[in-house]
Amino acid sequence: MDESSHAIRNPASAVPLAVLCHHGDRIIHAAEHLHRLGHRDVYYIDGDIEAWGGLVDTSIPH
């Protein structure tokens, strides 16, 4: 998550954000980065995309 991609896709700071990554290694850093940029309603999803794909949307490849 670099500054250039964030600037392109950055929603308003009042919009709730859920942060996911493939295995969770960088998820807390990404959530903290968004918080420093002014987002106050930031959540990281426990289990990440792997868990989401297994529990919620099984169409996501593993």
C-alpha cells in the first residue's frame, strides 16, 4: 500500500474501511497507515482473504 495507490483509491475519511490482505502479514500496518491519514473507522479482518474465501465466499481461489 504505497502513497500513489492510496491517493487514487482513497475514499472520504468518514467512510468505514475494512482492510484485508492475503495472509495478514501487512494488515495491521495498512490499517495504521489509513488511521494516520485521517480515517477513524478502520477495521482489519481477522483471518484475511484466506479465511474469507473458506468461510464466506468459496469462489475465491486458494
